[in-house]
Amino acid sequence: MTATQISTVLNSQALLDHWQGHRRLTRRVIEVFPEDKLFSFEVGSMRPFSEMVKEFLKMTEPIVHGVATAEWKEFGSSDLDSVRTKTELLRLWDETTEKLNAIWPTIPAHRFAEVDKAFGKWEASGIHTILYCIDNEIHHRGQGYVYLRALGIDPPPFWER
């Protein structure tokens, strides 16, 4: 697949807008969680939603940076382990959004089609690595919806992105 073939279906800005729509919705899910339940509530063997959010934070900026530059930073960040409040989690979410917005325009069109081994682990084209990151967020946000419903809380409408 070439960069031209990808852009005829969805251009770079449209993909970023789509992703940011999902990120806005995920942020609203974080906001509606009660503080104590965000970091402690689990269903079955699933992690607390805060841990899923930290995973999104660990992935977003390094993936966009890697696609833009072909330089793959270390996956994740140990400083997220100390995050224990919703306020701090939302602050980091917003900072990551700013980094995503700053790095995105630097992605050369050909990088969406080029294949890399992201983080030395996952071999895929740039577009597929980005789509994986978006899909991962959607999947885990769905788990957050299950948690909220189990807590008797109506989650934000999924179609309002």
C-alpha cells in the first residue's frame, strides 16, 4: 500500500480528527469515573480503568513520534506509576493531546506506508501502528463503559465524539 492509496481513503488530518474524537470521548469517560473507583474498581480479571488510561498515555506520543521519525523511543514511561489522582491523569491526558497535535503534522506522507518494527516488537506500516493504537483505546474504553455501568453510572454516549 502506498501513501497515495492511503490518503485517497482518509487523509492525514481526517485521521487525526478521528483519533482526537475518540480521545475526547475517552477523556469524558475518565471524568465521569468516581476518583476512588478509577484506581481501584475491577471486574473479573480486568485492570482498573486508570491502568488502561496509563497504557494509552504510554503508547500515544511514542507511536506518533516513531511513525514521524522512524526512531522508536522506549515504550511507556515509569513516571506514570506514581499517578494516583484523576486530576493528574487528566493533566497528563491533555499534555499527551498537545504532543500528538504537535508531532502529527511532522509525519511525512510516505511514513504512513513504510513498515517499521515499532519498539523492536511489532512490524507494521505506520498507518497500521496508528490504527492499532486507536483500536486499543476503543477496546479498553469499552471496558471502562462496563465498569461504569456496573457502578450504576451512565457512560457518555459513544457517538458523541
